[in-house]
Amino acid sequence: MEYRILLKREAAKYLASLDKPTRARIKKALEGLSKIPPEGDIVPMKGMEGWFRRRVGFLKSLAHLTPFLHTKGYATPPLN
């Protein structure tokens, strides 16, 4: 079983604007977050229960691991 990765539209747009090598590194990190248990250098956020941080180079991704409820305001990432 895996988590489903959803991105805010703004994050998906920013990801699409990055160069291909950076986009590939972020894609690999996001795929690690989708595993149960999540893989990689994942740190729980202090004071934010259920939120985790994953650093990829100069970027940080924030993830909230929760059951899937709806997708309003989110986009499935175009990670190609």
C-alpha cells in the first residue's frame, strides 16, 4: 500500500517550471514519501501533528500524511 501524492496547484506549476534534473530529484523524493512507511530524510514538524518535512537540495517539501478525502485545490503532479 502507498500514500497518494497530491500537490497544491501552485506547487505543481513551480515543479513544472524547474529544470529536468531538479524535477527528477524532487520526483524521487515524493515517491519516497508515498511509501508506507515513508522513505528518506523525513522529519516531523514541531507543533504540527501529522506534518512532515523532506529536504531535497535547496528545497523543502511539506507533507501531511492523512487518509484521502478530496482533491479541491490540489493537482496530481505532472512529474514527467
